[in-house]
Amino acid sequence: MPQMTEIRWHARGGQGAKTGSLLLAQAAAMEGKYSQGFPDYGPERMGAPMRGFTRISDEPIRVHCAISEPGMVVVLDDTLLSSVDVVSGTPEDGGLIVVNTLKSAADVRSELKLKGRNVFTVDATGIAIDEIGRPIPNAPMLGALIKVSDVLSLEAVMAQIKKKFSHGFRPEVLEGNLRAIQRAYEEVVGE
């Protein structure tokens, strides 16, 4: 069976998990890979917990459902750590968790009572406010995920952001998102 990377995104509505999961999938497609990116939410309002999913593979992807056993998890809102089982299904050996928080990776590990898995943290909301002017952490979380995984190159993600934001957005929005991705790539820390 071909190796497939599966990533589950946890966020609240309005934080950009849907867009982040789609942008990552589109960047993978630009690199010649097969990919899927899609959200999972119902009629919830902004601020309600939601999930996004990304699959990336060198072979055609034949499964079309939610990801229950992700190799990687991206958490855009650390308040979900106490209300949602964000690590459900991740492997203890090699599972990767990236959390937008001011807490240390050790503190997140302790809060989630994790014995295995690789835990990384970054202040994506702070970066987003500084660079974009809005508390939408999806772009910085893409940078952090790229740094701590081998899922795609930083260049591929930056190229997709440039493509996505070159039409219909002010140049400062594009530049802010690119800076946010680069900063999170540089600032993410783990244990």
C-alpha cells in the first residue's frame, strides 16, 4: 500500500482550518502529488469546534472520508485541548502534534498526558496579529507544520499562497501572510 500522509486540523469556525487544509492540499498538487483538503462541520456558527483534513500521496487517493488515524494533527486553538480529544488516533510512535499556543511543548504534553508523539508549539495567533493584523492563525500554522514535518517544502507552500492571494487581495495581505508563514517556520519549538 502506498505511503499517504494524513493530517487532521482542529480549530474553531473562523480561524482558517478549512482554508489551511485546502491550501496545503493545493500546494501538494502543485508539486505533482495527489491530495485532498476538506472541512468537517455542520451548521455550527463561528467559534464552534470544527475539523479540517488533508491527505497527500504519491499515488492516487481512493479513500474519501474523515481522517480518524492521522499521522499529524494541527491545533489552531489551544482551548480545544481540554474539550476535544485532538490526539485521538495519532500513533504514539512518530505521531506529530503542532499547537497554536503560548504554552511550552512540555506543558502541552503534560496537559494531554502524552507519553509518545512529537509535540510542537508556536504563537501563531500572535504572529498573525503582528503580520496580518487579524487573529487568524492558519497561515502561521502552515509554516510551523512545514518546518516540523517533511510533508512539503516551504517553497511549495509559499508559491501556493502567492497564487491564492495574488488575485482579489491587497498586496499587503499577501506579504503579511508570507511573513507570517516564514516567522512561524522559524519560531516553532518542540520537545
